Amino acid sequence: MAIHASKDVIADRYRIDKYLAAGGMQEVYSATDIVLNRPVALKTPFNTSGEQRFARSASLSARINHPNAARTFDYLVDNQRQYLIEEFIKGRNLDALLDEIPQFDPDAAAWVLHHLARGLAAVHRHNIVHRDLKPGNIMVLGGWGFTGLKITDFGVAQMAAHEIEEAARLGTVTTSKTAIGALPYMAPEVIESPTTPEPPADIWAVGALGYQLLTGDLPFGQGFAAVTRIQAAAPPPMPQALQLHPQFRHLGRELYGVLLQCLQRDVRQRPDALQLVELCDRLCYSLVEERRIGVVEGYPGRSFGFLRPKRGGEPIFFHTESVVSRLPMVGQEAWFRSYAGQPRDRAHPVVPKKAQ
């Protein structure tokens, strides 16, 4: 049952509009700042302890002002419960998108990596370490339109980090819900000494996340087996299918090389956030914006097919070499970007969604 109901008013200022979601550490609501008459995201942790830690984290995150980081507007305590007020982001978190499309094309993966690097560069400039960077803490604006990206939950991440520290101390890393969610993106040094994460730990997390986007797999797996693999830090392989794909192999190889730099066991060998931005600046990838969802109508020829945009319009041609992973079945949805062509517009890339 949700902590708050619609129309509840917090501290005589924030009116709850709608319950949005619950994570391992918090509940999230859309709300209205009735003083400034603007929408906000209101977040409250389940655990009401650690008030000092949460307040300090909120104060630090309020210093960040960057397009790729969610803005923190306010922190307060009302009726012995803590609240973090952030800008309201109209979109979906990356975790939800990965549930529908587990493997992105290299252009989309590079786009996400580039924006994450920019956001982290701004964060690390203020000597702030996120500590809990994972798909659930990354918001994509515009849904499948991918009009922007923001890193969120700097305040709650500190609460999560404390729980992970406790799990490491008690030897319950693989049973703690919070630790399990963070584990696939956790740097080796965090597993070994969770009380002192430094900026390179965020870079490792970006590398793990980028590898997941590019390949559809977590670089070191998950659960108990992931701990020893992460500590060994053997370079995860690039799938052979991606290496051989004529449309995606060049960018895929370049992006894979950047990700391996982020996943170095020695923290001194990893790029810092600014260096990661520079590495991403050199990647030649197409913008992701203006992509849509369509439904595959059929394959009149062996090497091409047609899909129809879900929101209406004429069928769009696509070549099978423009498809990431396996060819979608007739009736299956796919994520695509279209370009003007004759006699039909052409879709590239075509990224299948999970079959229903």
C-alpha cells in the first residue's frame, strides 16, 4: 500500500497528484508545488533513519545544474518523514525500456553513453559520487522518442549505498534487494570496500551499463557468481554477431573499446568523466531523437520487409541488414528511425521489441 494518497499535502506546499512507482529504497509521486504552481517529482525513502545523511546528499545534489542531471529543488522533513523534491521528468527510466528492448543498436548505446558521461562530468566536478548508477536511476525523456536523458536519485543513492555497506559487512550482498539491483554495475573496489566509493566507481557503472545496452547482456552476470567475475574483471566478450554485422560492426567495435576502458580493474586505468566525454566525442553515431515504434507487416523479399508506424502512416521499407539481433516476426513491434526515400521511406536501424 502506498504511503500517500492523491491530494495529500506535504508541508503545506506539495500536493500529491499520483503515485508513480516504488523502488528498493523509495516511493515516487508526481506532485504539484502549490506555491510556484509547477509539477515536481516527490520522493520519500521507506527507511526513515539516516536523516542527516539524506539531508547532506540532497544539499550536495542541489548544486548540480546540468541538462543530463535531474535538478533538486527542495529537501524537507514533515511528520518525521523525509522528502526530496526534484524536477518532474516526463519520460521513462532506462530499466523499463530495457524490459521491452533488451539490446540497443550501437547508435542508441553511444547516445546514452555520451549523455551519461556529460552528466557525470558535471556531478564529479562538485566532488559528488552517485554510488548507485543503474538503469532505474536514469530517466529517458520523450519515451521512445529519446529527446533527452537525466541521471536521477543522487540523494536516495546515498541511502542505498549505506544499505549496500551494511550488506557487505554482514555478508548479505546477494540477498539484499538493494544490493542485488546494484551488483551488476558495482565496481570491484566497491565490493571490496563499499564505504569509500570514488568517482572511478561511477565510470565502471557506466561501462557495465553501456555493455548491457550494446550486447543485451550484463558484462559479469548477476547474483552470487557475479561477485567473483567482477573482482577478476576479465574483459567481457563482444558478441560475434555484432562483430560481423555489416551495418553496426564499425561503431560497435569503437564503442566496445571505450567500454573496456571503463571496465579496467585498476581505477587508474579508467578514464575520468571528462576524458570519457572526449572519447564519446570521437564516436561517429547518428542522433537517436525522433524514433518511433512500428509493427512489421511482412517480408515480400528475402532481404527486405515493411513496417507500419503505430500512430499511422504509410508502410516503411527496411533492409534486413538494418535489423539489430534477430529479425522481428510479422506482427511484432520494432523501434526505428525513418529517412526519406522513393518510393517508400526507409527505416534504419530497426530494433525488435520483445515478442508478446
